[in-house]
Amino acid sequence: MAVRNLLWWRETQRDALARAVEAGLSSCGEAWGLPMPKPTVHACCWIDPTLAWQAILPDQGLENQVWLGYSAQLRKDLSTALFDDADGAALSRQVVEQALLRVSAALRGLLSMPTQKTSNKLTTLILSTPPADHAQAWSGSVQMVFDGVWQGMVLHLAPQLVSQRVQAWLATPTQEPAAEPAHKAARQQGQSAGQRTPIIHAIDSIAVPLYVSLADIKLDLGSLQSLTPGAVVRLTHALEQPFDVCTADGSIVCTGYLGQSAAHRALGLLSVSTSSKSQD
């Protein structure tokens, strides 16, 4: 019969984990106008099969692994909080995915083992579920759960990684919190008055695919098969008709006319949709 070490973490150790993760994610949450609360840490006794689990340290073994689980509701809650869009249009879905990737990247940099040269850049998530034996009593694995808009997110840490991180963070002196910056105090004051937090600074760097749309054309199969290089296909798009610039779901962002700039095709904007502009 195999012998298994029984592990249990004291309250001070669990609190050290919670404080470190809260500090590591605070700037990430603030950047999106969605403050990240201090997580509640408890010994793992169940691995929720309804969550979409991802391993965020794929270059480390299972004993030093961290998993992040998302509920289906989390994406809807984030989309609603950011855009008042629970249905998740194409643009809001892309922004929510970027927010989740940045949270994962922040955790990747925070929780990776010191001996590992792990980049905190993360462009995709690796689907993976925590091992079943992590749910056994006294396994030493822990889970962190969050409140507020992040309540659909669960962080799962393997036992050996918990041991390493607890030792490191308990040895780090606790610093007195610095005075809150003026912009943070102003943001909180605005939230208390029922105003939304501007998120333009959080989404400025996100690349959103745009498509320049011509009027649709139809050809019969015979005409299509007879096409050869040099053939001219007449479009229904009038010369004076501007082009539509759309997102992936067909929402029109702006209109304009084709031209050229610096030896490249360019689009001179004629109008910009007000719905495409960020709102407070």
C-alpha cells in the first residue's frame, strides 16, 4: 500500500497565499475597472466538473501546476460589467477573452517556480483538469474563490507549489499599504455615485479584426466557371457609395472611401458609428 503524506495548511499560511494573489492581481483588475477582491482560500475537497479548467503553467509538472477554472456565467458577467452586453457580441467577447488571458498571465508570472524561466506572456490557455487525487482529504492542494463579478473564477494550486509559495511569501515582510492614488479615489467616488468606470485605457491595446465590406454580388454557375484571368466582374457597389468597415459579427464601425497612403491602400473615414465608441 502506497504511503501518502497528509498535508494541511494553517490559517496564517492560507492568508499569505490570499494576500499575495490579491496583490498580484490588483493592478490587473484595476486596469479593467473591475477590482479583484481578496480570494477565500480553502483546502480542496471537490473539483467542480462544470468549470472549464485550464493549466496556466504548462511548462511545469503536475506537482507544481496551477489551474484556473471558469464558469459559463463568468464571461456573461464580465461582458455585462464592461459593456452591459450579457449576450456577448463579437467585440465584447474578444475584450472579455483578453481580460481572462491577462489575469492568467498575471498569475503565471506570480506563481511560477523561481527555478523555472517562465514567461508571463500567455497567448492561449491549455485545457486541463486538476488530478482527481487532489480532491482527497489532506492532499495539500488548495482552491481560491473570488467574490463580486469574478465569482465564477476558481484558482487551484498543486500541493508542492503551495508549499514552495507559502515558504517564500511568509518570509516576505508585510508592507504597510501605500496611500491610494488620487485617480483610484476618484474612481471609487464615481462608483459610489452609480457611475461606470472608464475602460478605454484597458482596451486600447487590443487588436480587433475589421473587415471592409463591398456590396454582395451573385454569379450564376456558368459565369463563375467561365472566369479567366483578366475578366471583369461588375459590382453592384456604386462609385459614390462608401465602404462599410465591420466587426466579425457584421456590426458597422465606420464608413469611408478607398484611397492610398504611403504606397498602401487606405480608407478615408466618412463617418464613425457612435456605438463603436467607448462609454463611461
